[in-house]
Amino acid sequence: MAIFLTESSKVIVQGMTGSEGQKHTARMLASGTAVVGGVNPRKAGTTVDFAVGDRTVEVPVFGTVVDAVASTGADVSVIFVPPAHTKAAVIEAVDAGVPLVVIITEGIPVADTAEFFAYAQAKGVRLIGPNCPGLISPGKSNVGIIPADITGPGPIGLVSKSGTLTYQMMFELRDIGFSTAIGIGGDPIIGTTHIDALAAFEADPETVAIVMIGEIGGDAEERAAAFIAEHVTKPVVGYVAGFTAPEGKTMGHAGAIVSGSSGTAQAKKEALEAAGVRVGKTPSETAELMRALLA
């Protein structure tokens, strides 16, 4: 099983004809994702050829998301467009009825994100991101920029604020494998939270245990800890990035800022441990905790 993304998911790429869109569309196709179209109003009616192994895959370009969905039955859109145009792209996908929209773009104004998140929520559309690596259900589908060759399918669910730590944890536990790994992004407002992913993993019969990666700033991890204590029966191990971060300084992600005792790595670690989550001091130690749990 997988959460949010399966082998039957049909994916369109908004911004497919740009350099980043083309590069990552090629990667997604190579990992077995069913990419069925791209969207660019200026290039509607054309196609883009992608070399996938020893064959060429021709992907059509549509003028609008509505046209793409009508022609292909797409149920996932991944967005590779510049920050200034992301709000319009998300709203277009939501209006077209795409149930899952994955937003890779970073640097989007928070006011824009607040607006399109509220709009999507009102329409019942799940957003992942922005400023995220996307998600992968190994052996089934891969949407975003996560490398597909790190790991294979297995019983672990992974939810992470950090892209690079997502990849590292996948590598550390590659011999066991993952049902789904999802990078939710580190912006102050994100479409899918730790809690959303934890609830989905709890409901997924093939996910046996969960790794949760957080980082300093905000109270998302504390809220996730409270949710775990009340609603999650599967074992969870955690890691919180940022134990050495200086107070009051933004670190990496826009949401990673500590104010006084609020949002510190130590406070998050304590909240998670109080909920029964074993927290590693490093990603490698966290992977060993998971390995011991499954053994």
C-alpha cells in the first residue's frame, strides 16, 4: 500500500517545458511514474520527448489543466513554476478538480500560500508543500525531486520537513524499505502536516512503523506528539534537526526560527518522548532505533 500516491496515479506537470520541469519529468518517468501530460499555455498542442532507458517517451503539452485532465484523466499535478506564478498555478489545478497537488517551488510569498491553501482546503484538494521534495511510493510512483534509486518498497512510512534528511533516512533504512516517503516542506504554511501523514500511515495496513523528521521552529512537532499519544498505535521514531541552532536566527527553511523556549529542538524532543516516541540524536541513530523496533 501507499498513502496519497499509488501505481495507478496519473500525473501532469505544470511547468514541464522549463529546465527544472524537464529534468525532473525525465527522472519521474525513469522511476515508473505515469506522467501523462504537461501544461504550458504557450506550447499547447506540442509534445516533449524524454529519453527513458533505451526508449523515447512522448508527453503531450496542454494549454490548461482542465484540458490536461479531460484528455488524460490525471489525478495528480506537480508544480515546477516560478514563485510569482505559483498561486495561479495551484488555483488552476484546484479549479480543474485535481485531488492531489504537489508544489515543489520554494520562495513563495507566505500570503500567496495562505490564500491558495485556504482555497484548496475549501474545495477538498490535498496540497503537499510548498518548498518540498514531493513524495515517493517506491516501486509504484514518484512525484517531485526525490531520487528513486535510494530504496525499495517496504513497511516503513516516512514524513519529513527536510528534503535532504528525507533522502538520508531512506538511504539509512534502504535494506528495509518504505511504503511511502513524503517531504512536507519547511515553510510556515504547508498543505499537508505531520499529523495528516501520521493519520494516513496509521490507516495504511502495509505501513508497520513510522519515522517522523522535524526541525526547529513553530509547534508542529509538539502538536504531532499530542496526536501520536491520542491516535497512533504503530511505533514511531523521530529526529529533530537543529539542536545547535542559535536562538532567534532563521535556519534554512522559512519556518525554522526559534523564539525563546518555543520551537527549540529540545522542547520538541521532550514532547515526542512524552508521547512514547523514541528520538535519535542523529539521523543514523534514529535509523538504528527503527531497525531495533522492527527486529
